[in-house]
Amino acid sequence: MSELRPSDGHEPGKDAVWRGTDFSGLTVVLGVGTGRLISLLNQQVAASQGSLLVISHHAPQLQALKPLAQQGPLVLIRARSRQIPVLNETVDLLVVNGVLREVPDSRLEMMFEEMWRVLVPGGRARISDIIEPSEGEENRTWAQRNRVVRKLGKALGQPTAISVNLQRAAVAMRSIGFENLALSFLPGYKLTDEWLQETVNAIRTMTGRVVDRELRDQILNQDLKRLVAAYTQGGQRAAERFVLRGTKVGDMALAMEASFTEEDLVSEEE
């Protein structure tokens, strides 16, 4: 089994994580994200005369993508990623876009088994998601946001989909049989005033459902103030994103170079 190869994104050729990717067969995307990635893939698949299937259980996100169907071979399906609605060994490229963080560690192997099931021998999996924020100044706001979300999740008895334990994910992926694992890191997107307002509003709404009055006051009067104070320091970013890639054993998938690289998505896609 090959080693997991990290890339810092600066050496020639290592930042082009789409290079050698097949777009002339069936590409399936789990998760929508901001939609920027879907738009780029739709263009590539159309140029390659391939097929593109986007799967999400969020109906509003799928609805927003409908105009793209006029620009390429895009098909939208509402479903959950734990049971991908395609036949065995039919997918050439499987893109997991911001979904892995929603999978509990105890179910990672099951998730990768489902990915293995749908990929053709030689098919490729590409997972893009976020990790825990660093201790750098630029991540202070995001770290505070994570603390508040976890506090709310515990109070409301709900799971929190915040980040991916990358080491556990890579071990699980390899245990299923994926080979040629490779890893790239990308800076988190810049936080904006709009992001701050949306985040504050969402936290206020969730806090209104907390029964414990003391905890409600703590979140509204202390935690939110810390969040805003961290943001006003400037230069704030979300946590780093990663791209984890692997290949299913075999040689039935085609190979075709893409005309864009991961750098095209740095400022747009989570």
C-alpha cells in the first residue's frame, strides 16, 4: 500500500490536484458547498462529453443549481450520501464536497465502503473538507465559532458537523483498499462582514432553543462578544481545507487532464 503523500501546494505540479482526472465518464459529486465547484465541473464534463450527477439532501441547494443544467450534462438528485443512488462500479470520479465532516468517526469505514462500491476499478475519489483551525491569529474567529457551536450542540443534544479528523479518515480510507492516497492543504476562505452577520444570527436563533437560562445568557452576552471581538482584529479566515485523494484498485477508468487546478477554488469554495 502506498504512503499518504502530503503536498504544500507550492512545488511545481503538486498544486494541480485535478490533473489526470477523468471527466469523460461519470462524475458524481456528493455535496454542493457554495456551488462554485459544481459550476467548474459542469464545464469540464460538458467539454469531455461526460455525465455529471450531483447528490445532496438539501433541496434549496439543489434548486439553486438548476440554471447550470442548461450549460452542461448536470443531473440533480436529492438523497443522502450514506446510500449513493447509483449502480455498483459505474462511477469514474467521485467528489465528496464538504460532506465527510457530517460522518461520525465510527461510520467512516461504512462511508468509504459505499464509495468503493460505486467506483469502477481504477476510479478516483476526491474528498474536500475542513480540519480544526490552527492556533494562528487568522483562525481566532473560526475557533471561537467552533466552541460556540459545540456548546450549543451539547445543550440541544444534537451532533455538530464542524471538521474532519484527517488522520482517522485517511486510515479508514486505506483500510477499505484505496491506494495512492495523496493530500493537499489549502487556506481557508476569508471571513466577511456578511459571514459574521449570518453566523451571529444563526447562533442567536439556536440559542433561543436552549432551556438553561444561564447558558443562554453566557452565549449571548459573552461568547458572541468574543466572536465579534476576534473578527474585528482583521485578516480572519476559516479553518484550512484539505483535499484527500485515492484510487480504487484496477485499471478500467480513463485518464484525462483538467484545465483548472485547485488554486482556482481557493477563494470561492469551502
